[in-house]
Amino acid sequence: MATVTQTHIHQMPISTQPHFTYTPLPLPPHVKAEAFKDLGREVKGYDPAIVTPEQMDEIIEMLYRYSILLFKNVKLTPKQQYEMTLKAFDPAAQSYGHGNNKTGKEKASILHPDLKTIPHQPQVQLIGNGKVPGMYEGLDSPQLKHPHHKTFHKTPISQEDEDAGATRFYRWHIDAALYALSPPKVTTLYAVSVPKGAPQICRYDDGTGDEVTVPLGGTAFVSGKTMFDILPAELKSLAVRTKVKYAPHPYVWMSKAHALPTGLGIENEGLELSLDELPEWEESKVKLFPMCWRNPVTGHLHVQVHPCGAQALHIDPLPAGADRDHALYPDGGEVKDLKEVREILYRIQRPGIAPELVYAQDWDEGDLVLFHNRGLLHSVVGAFKEDQLRMFHQCNLAASDDPVGPTAEDVEIYA
Ligand SMILES: [Fe+2]
């Protein structure tokens, strides 16, 4: 079982005179404005070259409050990006969020082909699409590949529909190794090169008819807080009592499996690798995380589960005196059947990715986005043609501690 320790807490009150200005993100017409009251801010006035520790404290505070911070027209070197990610959010962190230097059997990980490490700043990854001409940050003509849902979903959309502008959420996730390392607190994404193109229609294809218009190659976000807040009482009760056990080396474990059409979890086909086919692993490094992670600044609960890597659920019984009517798993227990695990997770997470709750970042070159990786889920969307060059710098760092779950008081309120 993972050791859960107190996370690094910033409890500075919002300064009465902030150093920067914070304005709501422009929202597309399909979203429910109410759900975005506390999600996303554009920060104006920030210069990464001259930021002070006090200014950085303010940014951290705002990130925990608003989950997504966007900075426009930024010039940021990989070193500045690394230092911002490290110093600001987790001074004790050391390695890239998925661990550096993958070797041997770990190369089977489904994440491996998507990332190119910048040699002089190995915690920063180059991601995107197309062949970069010439030398770039010490990489010789790196070939990038935007993940396409047809390589992961069981039932991809037809080429004809794709040509007409349809796409899918590739994979809803948290940036985290989910084995041995602790989930990064923040991910920084910096847009270097952004091909322009028509928006696409992102289809859910799960029988609901849901779909949402997304910018080409946008990054889609949903709030884990909203995901919790909109649940009916019996699912809130279950969520605060549940811990999620991840498979060892989950990205290798799921490397032959296929995703649901929503990108929110895995189809039950029995294609996961058996535990003895995995790279060497030990029980003490397997992650067992609360289903809800507590925001260290606001105290809000965020449903934070990477549905693809989940292997089992550990459910606590209802606390003494709690109302057992309509309660799910009132006596608690361990759910090991993958189909049942996935059904429970889907029931809890699917409402939170409804079209009116999705914000998709429409990138411009020079955009820097910081997102609270312990407070939301994200997914890439869209498909690029081979010659469309997209270049992003991504940085996140395995944290120095694991996320903290609901307090006894939270359980009292919701269970
Ligand atoms: Fe990601």
C-alpha cells in the first residue's frame, strides 16, 4: 500500500493586490458557464524571466483555485519551464512524471512513442506531430506523432467520418506513472508550433449522441471537482469511501487493450498482460490512491482516477450511524473483478465529461498552460495530417508525496 503523507500546503490568503490580472477563459457556447466559474483563468503581466518568489506563490495559489492558468505570448526556454515546474510546485521533486530512462520491458509502455526527451533538460519532453526540420534543442530532426484514437480505441471512427471532421477524445487521464512514483502536482505545456485548421466534432459514440466541437488538436479538460459535485448522494458516499488500486506498470499492463469510444477507460476484452508478463515489480510500489483527492488550498474534493490503469477498488464500510438506505457497498469490501471495477468508475466519471463540462484549449504559438494535474482530467483530441507540424514542450515532475484523500469530516458529510 502506498504511504499517504501530508501534501505540500500553500495556505497564503489571496493577496488584496495581486501582482497579475486574472480573467476568465473565453468559453465556447456549448459549455455551462456556471461550471466554469472556478475553472480556468488567463494570467496577464507575467514574465518568466523576472518572476519573484512572491509572484510565484500567487501563481501557485491561483492554480489550485482555478485549475488551469493560461499565459499568452510567452517566451520560455526548456530550462525556465523546468525551473518553474520544479521550484514553484514541488521543490523536492526530481524526475519526469513517468520516470526517466525507460529500458527493457518498460519500452512496451503505450506512452513511449509519444515523447521525445530534450537532451539538455531531460525533464522536459517534446511532443506533437510531424518531422521537425534540422536540429532542435539537441534533437536531430525528431519525428513526432500526435496520438490518434484509432491506435487505442476498440471501435475507431471511419476514415470517411474523420475526413468529414469527426474525432474522439483519445484518452482521459492524469499525467502519472501510477506505479512507484507519485502523481505530479502540475503539468506545464508550452506551444511552440501550432498548425491551424478547422475545428472538429468530438464524438462520444456511447449511445448518448453526445458530441462537442473542439479546436484542431486542442487539449480537452474537465474538472475533477465538478465531477464530484454533480454526483448523486449515493455515488458521493461511494467515492469518499473508495480507494483505487492501480496495476503495476499500468501502461505496459494495458498495452494490448483497447479503449472505450469516450476514451474514458478500457473495454473488457481480457487483453491486459498477466502480472508475470510485466517488467519486474514489487507490491510495495503498487499505488493505492483515494478516489477523491483533496485540494490543498480550497479543501474541495476532486474525483481523480485514471480509469485505464485501475485494477481493483478498496471500499470502506459506511461509518457508524450513516443511513444505509440506498447506500452502495454499505459494508465495504474489495472489488477485484475488472468489469465491475470499470462499471463503477464509469458511473462515477462519465457525468463529469458531459459536453457542457468540457473546456478545450485552442492553442496559439507562445501559449503556456499550467494545469493542476491533481484536480482535473485531460485528453488530447483530433487528428493531424503527416505534414502538419505541431511542437509542444511538456514538463511534469513526479511529486515528493502522494495525494491526500478525504478527511474524516469529509467522510462524515458525504458517506
Ligand atoms: Fe497528459
